[in-house]
Amino acid sequence: MAYKYLFGPVPSRRLGISLGIDMVPFKTCNLNCVYCECGAAEKHSTERKEYIPADEIINELKSILKPPLPEYATFSGGGEPTLNSGIGKIIRFLKNEYPSLKVALLTNGLLLYDKKVRDDIVLCDIVLPSVDAVFPDVFQKLNRPAAGLSLEKYLEGLKAFSREFSGELWVEVFLAKGFNDGKDHLKALGKYLRELSPDRVQLNTLDRPAASSGVLPLSKQELRDAMKILDVKGIEIISKFTSRREIASYREDKEQLIADTLRRRPCTLEDLAAVTGLKIQELNKYLDVLEKEKMVKSKMQDRGVFLIYNDRNKK
Ligand code: SF4
């Protein structure tokens, strides 16, 4: 069966093996961030409705979710998932029918001021909202919200959610040079994040062409400096590495071991960890590079998600 709203499961750097769920048509969002990988939005979407009927997504989930299950079902894709008013129904379906499957939500968090939205997503295991700006001018310039959306309400909504939510809250902060990396802004952002007290804060920067020209990434050193100024417990850098040279601990012999193992036979991530002796977190780092270079691809098979070496794309 070809799936319209599901993708993967794929190994994800942040969540292990994850089945992606697209909740809205491409680039349906209440923000229009300058760094968005989906390209520039022609128009903001602020209305909350069933852009894609929840029952259609549930039917696809019923068809794909057979043992062995992926680790996560993740609401993500090219737009803001909480804009789909059917999200609560889908989360309840997943938690009732597949209790061992973890549910994650990538969101810009803008609608969390709305109690109905918070109630819809409260059963998730992990919610990963973004917070890039705490100054209104930075918010306008970087995230370019739809008219009438208030930064204050957004930041307060996120705090309200963090009080009500018993799962894990991982905040992503996306830094773009000259937009939100000024010292005063980083200090104020750090203060907000300390008050919010999420389980994790993950710093990211650009690794693919941005929707708007003139948007530049921070270097690894600049990210480290920003991390110090933010001064938040549990903060880490998760920017995607663009090449082997940018990964401090990248070892060619480990890459070779992974490639050789997969060349001999396709493996699940767990098999690969057992054969190579590498931890899943570390494997994902190498798989990111190998997948980006199309040397490895993942495919769902009867016994789970298999990583397959692509012989036609040698280095
Ligand atoms: S919130 Fe996400 S999908 Fe929406 S514009 Fe920003 S980066 Fe793109």
C-alpha cells in the first residue's frame, strides 16, 4: 500500500527509529521562519481544522503498524501538526491501540496557549517545541508569525503546557546568524528556558539552504559560545553535521565497519549495534552521513526497519 500521510520508519537522530506522520498539506503553518526547509510560505495558515481527515490517517496507521513496531510515531512533516484539529483523536488512537509505541510531536508550540490544543497533545510521550525568540522584534524577523499571533501568549502557553504535561519536554532552539544570536537576546532566552525548565534543550542551526537568502548558520564554535551564554541545564548541540570533517570524533574505520557490515547483509539498527559494538546514538551520527550521501537507505520489511547498503553509490 502506498501511504499518503506516513513516511519511514526512518532512523532519526533525535528519536531512534521513527514513523513520521504528516498532519497538514505541505507548508501549512502559522509561522514562516526564515530558515524553514520547506521553502517560503505563500500564505500563513492560522485556522485549526481537519486539513487531512483524522480517519484517513488512522486507516493508514492501522495498515502500517504491525509488529515489530517502530520505536516512535512522530508528528512532523512540512507544516505545523497542531493546526490539524484531529490530532487529539489520532494520539488517543495510538495510545489505546499500541501502548508500547511512543508518540512524539514536533511543533512550533505557538498554539499551546489554547487549552484545547494542550489537552489534545497531553498524552504524547515527548513533545519537542521550538523557542527561537523571546524579543518581539527577533520573533517578527526570524519566525515571521501570522498577523495577530502574540509572542507573549506563545511563551506563556508553553509554560502552562510544561506544568500540565507529565511526558518529556525537549525544546529546540534554532540559531541563525545575525537574527537571534546577539548576547542580550541569548541571555534573555536563557532566562526564559531556565524558568521553563524542560527536560532537554537542543541547539540547532542551518544545515540546508534556507527559504530566504542571507540566512547563515553559526559555526560549531559559535554554537558552543551561545551554549555558554544561554547557561541552561541539559543543553546540547544537535546541528546536523554537513560533512565528516565537522564531526569531531568521526572515525573512518567506524564508517567502514558500518558500510562493510551493511554491504554483507541488510540489518536493523539493533543488529548493527550488536555487530559493530557501537551505541545507537553513535550509529545515528554515521548513518546521517551515509544516508545523506545515499550510500545507505532504510526500508520497512516483515521483521522491522532494515538499513540497506546501496552499492551503486560508492564514495
Ligand atoms: S514552524 Fe517549522 S514548518 Fe513552520 S515555518 Fe517554521 S520551520 Fe517551517
